[in-house]
Amino acid sequence: MPYRVTYAIDSLDPNPIVETFETETDAIEFLHDEFERRVAHIVEHSPYAISEDEYQAICEQEYSLAHIERL
């Protein structure tokens, strides 16, 4: 059964990334890799040190932008 992953840049993104996968495992793997890439980019490009609380907030924000649905 196919799965669709939608991952926006922010909550108002009119053109989010939309990928379709044949298996749930592939969809979750893509989402995990994209999540890790985005969080690493934010952390690496921050001009300030990021505290654990700030890191958790970044993760929560990124998770809120991603959705997996079964087609």
C-alpha cells in the first residue's frame, strides 16, 4: 500500500515536499533522513550555541511540519 510524505518548510509553505513511497518503512526512512538533515542545518548555521531546550523546540517544530498518510 503506498504512502505519501508531505514535509513543509514552514507552516505557510505553499509548495511543500511531497514524496510517495511503496512501503511505510521507506516513507519513515525518508522522513527521518530529511528531519535529521534539516535539524543539523539549523544547528550548524546558528550563530549562537543552542541549548537542550532550544534543540527540543527545533525538533518539535520540524515534526509538526511533516505528515505521513496511507493512500
